[in-house]
Amino acid sequence: MAVFTPVTPEQASALTTALGLGPAHGLEPIRSGIENTNYFVDTAGARWVLTLFERLSADELPYYLALMDHLAQRGLPVPAPRADADGQRVHALCGKPAALVSRLPGAGLDAPDLHHCAQLGQVLARLHRGVEDFPLRQPNLRGLPWWIRTRDALQPFLSADQATLLDEELDFQRSLAASAAHAALPRGAVHCDLFRDNTLFDGLAGHEKLTAVYDFYFAGDEPFIYDLAVAINDWCLAADSHGLDEARADALVQAYETERPLSPTERRLLPAMLRAGALRFWLSRLADWHLPRDAELLAPKPPEHFERVLRDRRERPWHPQPPAAAGAA
């Protein structure tokens, strides 16, 4: 959400007018994030999020926008893309593919507690149930093949210790991905990037409601348990910033299971998926740090955090509390 491609008010207004919303009367760059160009756009009676895609092509975008539309139509707190008169959700602006989606209410959250983690777990399970009839298929573009390519590109920047850690973990994840247990995991179109900064909450302090899950532009077909692991790695950090706060993690998983119980195989492989999630984001932050792109307002995040998270998940595998016995008081 850095600004790679500047947009003028006139250009934004031309798009909103073409989409039947009338002229834009406000245009504000969104300063967080590092992947795409994002602006808040105001039209009469509504606020929107305008995204210009810096990596994804127009041919790749229909999957993400159709997924968002599918979930929004099922009453989930997901921004709805604005289509043109021909039903097309992918637009063009400043020579880039673009999308305009509704801006849902609420504000970001820095320090989640048990209440927030439980809300996230429940909504995440509803998202996973909501894609059971989603017809499109697309691999996770930041999955295992991307991990391998990115590790090779980062070779000149790695210390010997980092290179050893990456190679060991990639070998482990290759073996896991080739296993029968992994192949049997329930899967579908999942968010793959459900960090705190991709959600909004609204309401009185201590009683907030999760009102938005957004930025689906890393989504892809993956095991549902991988999506859950990515969320746990960000929402349930301990005070040391890389260990796991087990109380929050249990709250998240228990709330998830009120909507979608985990299978025994999902429970068994959750520690490995926590490692996979940590590896994916360590690699992407290493790439953003050492192989940056030019952009206004760009602020890549230091990669050391997810290196520490990965080491912790390897050294201290975590399993959620067992499900309550049937008929328990």
C-alpha cells in the first residue's frame, strides 16, 4: 500500500464517474503496506479504496476480486468490488490494472486481546466455510515454488547461519508438501495474509466487533490450516515479540472451531504450518529489504522479526488444546 504510481484527482474522478458513482471529491494516499498503490477515494455519500496493482496483471486479478465479491455476497465483512456497466471488476488507471472496493467501517488494531483473537478465529472459519462453493481455482503465488525462487535470489545477502536455516526449512516444507497427510488437508481459496493490519474493528473499547477483513491480493488455494497458522503467527505474539502467547492462540482456535471444527490431521500438522507461515513472511521481508522497488512512501519492514518467529516455531512446536469432549459440561 505504498505509492508507486501517483494518481491525480482528475484521474480518480474519471474512474468513479465511469463506474456510475459521480465525480470524486477526495483523494488520500494510504501510507501503510508495500505491495500496491492505494488511495482512499470519496464520492457522494461513500468512501472507497482505489488500488493500482504493481505486480499482479489484469489477467490474474479476476480471481481475487471474484473471491471478495463471493464472500461479501454471503454477508461476510469483506469489501465489495465495484463493477462497471459490463460487470467487469478489473479497471485501468495510469497504465496499471486497478480496482475500486467499498471502504468498510472501523479502525485498525495494534494490540489484540483474547476478545479480538476470538472474533478473528470465528470470522476466519466463516470465510473458510464461505468458499466451499467458490468455483475459481488459483495456486498461492507466494507458495512453495516462490519460496524456492526467492531463496535463490537472496543468496548473496544471506549469512551462513541464515542460509542453513532457510535450506533446512525448505527441505522440511518440501517433504511436508509431498506427503499424503498434506494432500488430505481440507483446502480452498484462502486469504494467506490475515495480519492485524488487514482487519478493522468498531465499537466500544473491550467490546469491539470485527467489521472488515481486506487486502485479499495474496489469496490462493491452500490448506485452511495454513491460513489459520498465518493468522496465529501475527495475532498471538508473546511479549518477546516472536514467541507464542498460548492463551490468545487457544482463544483464536477455539473460536474458529465453533464454526468449523479441525480434523485430526489439521491439528497434527498445525505446528508445521506455523513454521510454513513464518518462512513465507521471512522470505518476503528479506526480498522487500534486499531487493526493493522504487516507490513514494515505501517503508519495508525489517526481516529479523520473522526469522525469530521461524526459529521459535521450530524449537517450540505448539498444539492447540484438545477439543471439548461431546456432552461435557
